[in-house]
Amino acid sequence: MKLFRLADLAPLLDHYDQLGEVFYALDSEWRIAAANEAALRFAGRTRGEAIGASYWDVVPNARGGPIEGAFGEALATGEVAQLELESSLHPGRYTRLFAIPLQDGLAVGLRDVTEQRSAEAEKTRQLINAEEHLRLAAEAAQIGTWEVDPCTGSRRWSARFRTILGLSEEAQPDPALFSSLIDERDREWVNAMYRGAYEGANGGAYSAEFRIRRVDDGSERWVSTRGRVFFDERGRATRGIGALYDITHRKQAEQALRESEERFRLAAEAFQGGVFDLDATTGHVLRSNRHYEMVGEEPGSIAPDRHAWYARIHPEDRPAFEAAVQGVYEAGARQYEAEYRVRHRDGRWIWIWHRAIALRDEEGRLRRVVGSLIDISERKRAEDALREGEARFRHLADSAPALIWLTDESGRLTFANMHFDFMFGRPAASFVPRGWREIVYPDDLRPFVDRFTAAFKARSAFEMELRVFDRAGQIRWLHADAVPRMNDSGSFLGYTGCAVDITEGKAAQDRQILLIHELNHRVKNTLATVQSIAAQSLRGERSASEARNVFEARLFALSRAHDVLTQESWQGAKLGQIVAQAIEPYGGGHRFRVAGPEVRLSSHSALAFAMALQELATNAAKYGALSVPGGQVEVIWATEPRPSGLLLKFDWAESGGPPVAAPERRGFGTRLIEQSLARDLEAEVTLDFAPGGLTCSISAAVPSS
């Protein structure tokens, strides 16, 4: 080591002043040859008082103590000597003294280490407290501890330390024993870690987790160790302490967690949807591979933030989706879900079902958002097809001229077509679910409900006829049919029903029954009439030929009258038709003058009129006005209103024929007119055989139609 001279130290004075450290230069007689400003302030002397003065006079308590010993050591060895002690000039302050030998003296440097020593003292105190707390905590937490004195080689193992290793209480601390218990897979690196700590690596601190084999049962256990090696000023290890904790259960839990995470990873890969995990603090998003595949992208090709995904959402769907997300970010919602369209890499739009759950800390701050996404395009297409099918069904149902309805599995009405509105003058929706009861005829409501309930319990089809009130309040007949609906698995879904208006059919059926009765009655009457005609026409005073002609003519008249009634389905006939049929064989409009309003007669009255007119026309052709070329017949009728209907006044008047005289004997025709017609019509009938021509007047009540 090359020693400086006193004359070489002048530049060091300013350097030490800049460092704020004390610096003296002493000659071989211990006199102060040079001092910086910090030294003068430290000694409380002026430069004139200090320069040339003995160091022992300036610092009187230093002589004969450690400082003088350090000075002597530096001069004797030619090496820098260091000493740390409390200042005699400034009690309570600690300084570190550097004695630097020179060729012609000694350089002395002083550094104030009071704050450093206080910090170290506090650190030592804290360490002592921490060690005590650690010891108490270790006892409570079943942590094993040890201590090592590297200078003496002594060691101490706590009882818990021995228990973790499976050692008896009598087992003596032995580093070779401990090393032998470390699993062969970990032994080399653990021993290297311990050696490095005692050599000063990482400031002497170390920690590790490794496997051991217990002495007592040979079982494998996981342990965690943490320790610290302390060093003195010269860097020598003075103490080593450490703790050992059995973490086997934690390791098993971690292994179970890894297995669970692996299962989750495999499940996520098998899951047809995408999975994501968003860190709400950083905005970073982790996405599963399937998340990318759904939109045709390569894993990692979408920026790892939520807005990169939002940008792919269809503009029409994005506002609603972002509103749902804001419920989690701003309103504290626990979760959100949405359905929206997102653009695929090939340009098409696919439908996504998106659901996420918010994870918050104890103070309610949002930390993570985890969720899943599923491609529901097929479902959406199926829903569209279903809606289209339902629309077609509704269109067909609303177009059908029948009442079509559906129930659910509980029997409640769920659908009614527009024909309900047409028939009943109310919106179809008003009949769902129980409004239909208001239009059913009261006497038919209970039977209908009972019939439907019985079929519902049996899950069988049913049909029934019932009466309802239409929009005008009129009673109409319906024929209702219903069949149960089943799904593919055979579960009951409800009923599909149809009700057809059979009012006209019912009326036709009633008319048919009436006509059958009427026909039965008319056949009997006709046979009686034919019998009477035969009896009157085949009297003995006529020749066979004449009798046959008369009989045929009357049968023909009866037939023509029946033709008129048949055309009207035996519902009656118009008087004008009956008159036209009767006079047509006799010249019609050329020999007759006919006038009168339209009057409809019942079938019974129409037949009586037809027979009477046939007799009048036949008599006129044989004996009256129609028997000569210039003869005329006037057929006139009129009506007068009455409370119960009309009063019909009918007149038959002949003129221009041969003189007329009353017959000496009343024949069949006369009796038919005067008696049968009067009886059948409940009418007043008058026959007048005036010389100028026969007249027949009929006055009869006609019920209103």
C-alpha cells in the first residue's frame, strides 16, 4: 500500500466537506496539521485554535482509549483501522473513525453513524420482538423452529421441528441427519440454498418448499422453510434462525386445484361455447379458444379488451347489450345476459347468447367479470321458422270459416281465431281464457263443461253440439270437435278444437222433419182427395169415357198444384203462381185479366186454392165464359192489414159467356169450392150464378209470414 504524505491531503479537505464528514491530518507528534470545516465545527474550535494543537488537547477524552489504540494499530500495520464508538465531544452521537497511515503522520476521518445505529438498534429490537412473536406464533401454529450458532456450531431444534420430521425428543440436532431426510429429488438444491445463505447470498435470507421423508413412518411430507442468517461488521455469520412448517395439506389442495383447473380447461374445450375472464382493474380479457373459433378467428387475434369484442356486435344490438353491461359496472348488478348478433370473419352475422357474473371484493368493488358465450344461430333460425309457421297457422286459422281454438295443458283457452270476432262481434282475444263462457247458451254451458272435463281427464277427443248467442243476440247452433295435442315424447300439450256453425243444417233438419210429417199428412189428405174425386167423377150418370176424362182432369189439376208446392219445398206458394198454373191451360192472358198483390199462402191453403181454381176454370170452359170465343174471366184479389196478418179478398168473375142459371144439383166442384175451400182457408166463400156470368168471392185471413 502506497502511503500519502501530509502535503498531498489538501484536496481531500473540500471532498470531505462536501460529504459532511470530519477530516483531520496529524503529524508524527499527533499535532493537527490540517482540518476541514466539518472538523472545526465538530471540535468547536476555530482554525487558529485547532491548527498546530495536539489532537489529545482538542479531543482530551480520546487519549488512552480505543481511539489511541486504533491510531497505534494503523501506524503499526500500515493498514486503515476502523472503530465505532460514542463521541466524547457529543454524547449520544456515534461516530465511525477511520485511521489512515501516512508517510509522515496520520489522517483521521469521522463519520456520524448515529442514525444508522439507531435504525440498526430498532431493527435489532424489532427482530428480537419478531423472534419472540415468531416463537409464540410458531407454538400456536405448529411451526417448527431452529437456531444455529456458526461460531460454536451449536444448534437448537424445537419440539415441533422434531415432530414434523418424525424424530423423537431425544434426537440431537444434526445437519447431516436433516439433510438425509430431504427427498432425493430436492436434496441437492436445498443444501445449496442453505450454503448460499451462510455465504451471504440474498442478504442471508432464504425460503423454499420441498419434500421430506419422516423418520417414524417413512411417509412423504411437503414442508415450507424460511430463515435468515445474521452477519457482523466483518461479514462473518453470527447467527442463523429458521422455521419449518408442514404444508402437505396445502400441497394436496393445490394439486386438487390444478386437477380441477385441468378438468375445467378440458370442460371449457369440450364446451361448445366460449369462456372469458375479464380483469375489471386492468381491463385485460382472457378468452378460451372456442371464443375465437365462434367468429372464425385464430386464438389471440382479437385484442384482449372488452371493447374489441363490442366493436364486432351488430349496430342495432349494441346499445341494448352495453346497457346490460353498464348494470354491472355502474349499478352494482351481480350479472347480466344478452342475445345479440356479432360479425363472423367471413362477413355473416351469427347470434350469440352472452351471460356473465360479476365478482366483487369485500368493499363491493368490481374485480372480475367471468362469463360464457354460445352460438345460438341455429336456435334463432328455428325460432324464426317457428314464428313463420305460427304466422301461417294464424293466417289459415283466421281465414277458415269456422271457430278454431287451442288450450294449454291445463285446459285454459290460449288461442281463438278471427272467426270469433266475425260471429260474435268481439275481439278474439276477449275469449281467452274464460270469455267464451259468456256466449254459450245457459242450458248448454254445464253439459259442455262436463263433456270437455271428462275428455280432458281421459286425454281423449270429444265432440258436442251446443247453442251460442251471435253478435245480433240470435241463437246459433255449433258442432264442436277437439283432439288432444301431444309432443314427440307423448306428453299432453292441450287441445286443438274446431266449431262449425250448423244453424242452417239444424233448420234444414227441422224442416225435413216437418216436411216428413207434412208429407205424411198430405199423402193422407191427397189420398182422401183422390178418393173423393174418384167417387164424384165416376158417378153412374156419366159414361165411362166421360167419367175417365173428368177424373183425369181433376187428378191433373191436383198434380199441378203439387208441382207448385214442390218448387217451394212445401213451404207454401205465391197466390199469383197458383192462379197462373190454373189458367194456363185455358188460354192464360188471352182470356183472363189477372191483377193482385203478392200474397204467400201456406201449403195447405195453396193446395185448396189450386183445386178450387181448377174447378172454376173447368166449369167456365164447359158451361161458362170460356165455352164461347168472346168470353172473359177476371181474377182480382186485394189485401187489407189485420193485427194477426192480412185479410185476403179474392174475386173470380166471368163475362161474355152464355146465360147462367143456378144448377139444380150441387156437384163436386161446387161443394169443393163452397165447403172444402171455406173449411181449409177458414174463409167466407160466395158463389153467385148471375145470368151475366158466374162470380166467386172469397174472404180469408192470411197469417203474416
